[in-house]
Amino acid sequence: MSQGSNPESKKQISIVIVDDHRIFRQGIESNLNLHDDMQVVGHGWNGEQALDVIRNQKPDIAIMDINLPLMNGIQVTRQIVSERLPVHVVMVTAYDDPEQMLHAMKAGASAYCAKEVEPDRLVEIIRLVVDGQYVVHDRVFDAQGIDGWLQDRVEDIAGLYYADQADTFTPLSPREMEILQFVTQGMSNREIAQHLNISHQTVKNHMTSILRKLAVEDRTQAAVFAIRRGWVRIEDTMSRSEQDLDLGDR
């Protein structure tokens, strides 16, 4: 047991681990099993499965990768907040950059750290989050502190792109993320409209909003933005015909 833990004075912390790499999930679970005040109650390997497990288990903590199949970790976090599920999200990522960090925390994550985080540090982060703190890498905040940090980061990043238009820097909505994923697959606005059963104009309106929020000039730049930050997995960018060919070769 790590120094400073006192399982007799604290309730056991229930944890769900969400990552599409089984070895990574097992590694985290093996570490957490060394601590008597922690219990892994479920796993998930994609975003939709993560939501199902979290809804059923209602854990205290969800340790979640950002780069997940079907729904990324930021989308899952936003849905958790929307459904008022009683879980704190500890976001782990191999795509560590200031904009993604801001998106994750604005979506409702309680902590953000790189996948290279030391095992004992991850345990410490979990305990801090359960106690109502927020953690961004090595910095710890209370609720008021994280609000101030978010505002400062929005102004810093938005200022780079929007010149004093910080209010326009907001995470993409679930529908915008869905459309962006189709864009990375090379689908046209008309094809996206048919797939989602919405009007062509509605898709165009969403694309305008996506380009504005990401501060890019066209759909190609938007797709690159999403892929570089791990919002969309490379294998998910294959067109349907490419997927059919790939499956046919197996």
C-alpha cells in the first residue's frame, strides 16, 4: 500500500478503466490492485462501451483515454456531464497539447495527464479528484481555481487565433464532432446529410461553426486538426468502400 493511504478512514474508490489497448488497461489495474482503498469494477475499450459500463456501475472514477473508437474521450465526458452521471473523469492521453487539454477540462474532466504518468502519481491524482480537487499535470486546483485556469487558457489560446474573441473558443458539440468524423472519412456535405438524415444546409451550417471554432480555413485543415489531436482515429478515417475491401481481404 502506498504511503499516506488510510483505507479504514476512507470508503473504497470504485474505478472504471477505458482504453482500447488491453495491455494498458491491465497495467493500470495491476497498479491499482496494490491499494486497498481502490477497486476496479469495469473496463471499456471504446466510447460507447465506456458509457454503458459507467451507466451500469456508476463508479467514482473513470480513467479514460481520449483517442477511443466510436466516440472519443472528450465526447464521452461531455455525455457523462449531460446525463449527470456521478463519476469523475481522469483523462489520460498520448496526444498532449494545450488545446486538447483545454477541450478536455471544459468538457468536464476532473484531471488531465499524459499516459507516461508515474503509477504512484496516478493513484495520488485519483485520491485528489475523489476529494473534489482538479488536477492538470502537476497542478492541483479547487473548483474556483480550475474556473480561473480555464478562463486564462481560453483567453490565451483564443487570442492566438481570434484576436480578443475568446468567447468563440468553445468545444465542438456532439453533432459537430460526429460531422467532423465523417469529414475525415472524405464524405461530402451531401453524403453526410443523407447519412444523418438531416438537410444539406444544416450540414453546411455545422461546417461553418466547426471551421470557426477550430480556426481553420477549410474542411481538409479541420480533418488534419482532429487527427493530430487524437479526436479521430486513423483507422476510423477509412471510407466505407475501403473498409469493405479490407474486410473482404481477411
